Amino acid sequence: MKVLAIESSCDETAAAVVENGTRLLSNVVNSQIDIHSAYGGVVPEVAARSHLEVILPVVDKALADASCAWDDIDAIAVTYAPGLVGSLLIGTLAARTLALLKNKPLYPIHHVEGHVYANFLVEKSPSFPLLALIVSGGHSQLVLFRGHGDYELLGQTQDDAVGEAFDKVAKIIGLPYPGGPSIATAATSGDPSAFTFPKARMQNPYDFSFSGLKTAVLRTVQHETGVAYDFPSHQLPERVSERLRADVAASFQHIAVETLVDKAEKAFRDYSPASVVIAGGVAANQELRRQLSERLPLKIEYAPINLCTDNAAMIASLGYYYAQANDATDPRDLEIVPSLSMTKTAWAK
Ligand code: KG4
Ligand code: ZN
């Protein structure tokens, strides 16, 4: 079964073709990073307009790269939740229209759940029960999957997502958007023990909190640059030296990653999963991969970096498994759901 998927929940316009949930035939991602970096973050209106301009060429390229004609495609999967309203609307409207025109079954896919399925596009699919650490710009959560569409949320962030913390800290020290990769690069020339930043203690040991860490970084940078705590943070970067920037990046990354790994390790001991995967944009982080492999007593097969950040291949993979257990959705009825937590989307029958 060949699934064509469309993903446009944030600032990447993407389409991909995947066979039987595991075989990647094509993966096209049109990133808007260049457009949004001038503003230091994603501008929703600009994102929607850009999706509209490129969505059909991106779909055509995904078909061409997979050497597929429409006749070869068995189903369409599309991200319908969660994400930016305008962005989700463009992707779902394209998918609904194509499903009607080309007479293909349509399956609505949850973006965050989709991130986990990047791990089904590697050589050997992970086995259940599967512990997933999902870490992106909008989400930080630990989820235990007992099977496809059958999962339990163990914990999640109570404030900022970890990717959001990377992005905000990058702004404080004057590194470009998106902050995750910029911090990872700057950290390579910094000292991870230069500053001791705090780890939040949570009532539920699997929950996360990153807003205190972000504030601690801000206070440290204000202190180190000799300004008062009410000094505007947007004027800080010009006062930050190369050395301070690298040391803050390394110390922040070290503690943020260690926090994620502490919780994943606890969940691993408590639930004894058969496999552990990481998913979402922050899963691209090499320090996270290094610490996790060091502390967990099982071999983790990591997805390639380009399948960790937003893409449609992961949506096509999940689309295949979802289609095994669910009827197709009427293209005329599919609605977007901009905020939908993973707790409400278990779909196994
Ligand atoms: O999954 P994603 O592409 O979009 C969302 O669904 O949010 O994740 C984007 C997030 C951003 O916050 C970005 O800074 C972060 O992933 N990110 C990273 C790295 N690459 C991307 N964070 C840490 N290290 C990286 N190498
Ligand atoms: Zn994402």
C-alpha cells in the first residue's frame, strides 16, 4: 500500500510517499526557515501564504521522486492536528481536494503522534511496548505505546516545550533561529560545566518544566554582562562575548538534555519497554543521542536527522498503520484541530 502524505502544520511544507509504512519512496520538504529567520520566529500569516504557494509543486515533486503516477497511490494521509490554524488549513484543503478529485481514501493524522513514526522508517522497526520521548518546538512528553494507536501519556511539560527553551535561550545569547541547531553548534566550543543551571522538580516524575531554566539562563547572562535584571533581553546579545555565548549554550544544552534523559531512564526502569525511541525536532540533537545511549542499557536506533524535524514521511508511515484499523474520513467533513493533546487520540480498535 502506497500512502501519499501532506504535512503543513507549522513552517515546513512537506509531501512524501511511503510504502507499507516502512519503505520511504520520496520525501520533499520545503522549509520556510529563511523567510521566518528575519523575524526571529515563525510568523503564522506568512507561513500560511508560503504553504499556499508551494503545496502543489511539493506534492508533484513527491510523486515524481517516488516515480509514481496518481494511479499508483492507494491513500492520502494529512496532518489535521495540532498546529497553526492557517498552516493546517492549507495542507488539509489540498489533501481533501486531491482525495475528492483523484478518488483516494483520506486519513487524518496527528502531527505529534506522527513524529514517533520517523522511527518506523529505519532499517528495523521498533518493537512494542515502546517508550517514546517526544521533544519538539511545541511538545515535550514521554509516551508508552503498547501497540499502534494504543498509548498512555506518562508525562508532559507543564510550561515551555524543550525546543521552545532552545529557541528562547538562543535569542537571549544572540544565536539565529531556529535555536536548537544554533545552540548545538555553539555548544561544541563551550564548556558544559561553566554554569550550573537548575533542574525543575516535578510532582509527577515524568512531567517536565523548562521555563525556570530559561529564566535562570537570562539571569546568568544579565549577571555576566554586568546589567540589571530589568535590562531588556533583546539588547543583551550585543553584550555577549563569543566565550560567554559558547559556555552558556553548552551549559544549557547539557542540563536540558540531562533532564530529558533522567526522565526517560526512570520510565525505562519503571516500565521495561522493548524499545526506546526519540522523536521531534530536538531528537536531532547529538548530545541527547550521546547521553541517552550512554545511560540506557539497550541499543537505540536513531532516525536520520531529516526525519526528526517536520516532514511528511512520518505522516505517511503512521497513515499506513492508521488505515489498517480505521475507516477513511469523508474529505468533505475533515476539520482541523489546532490544539489537540495526544491523550485524546488513541485509535486502536
Ligand atoms: O518537530 P519540529 O521540527 O517542529 C515542531 O513540531 O515543533 O521541532 C522544531 C524544534 C525547534 O524548537 C528547534 O529549535 C528544535 O526542534 N531543534 C533542535 C535541533 N534541531 C531542531 N533542538 C536541539 N538540537 C537540534 N539539533
Ligand atoms: Zn513537529
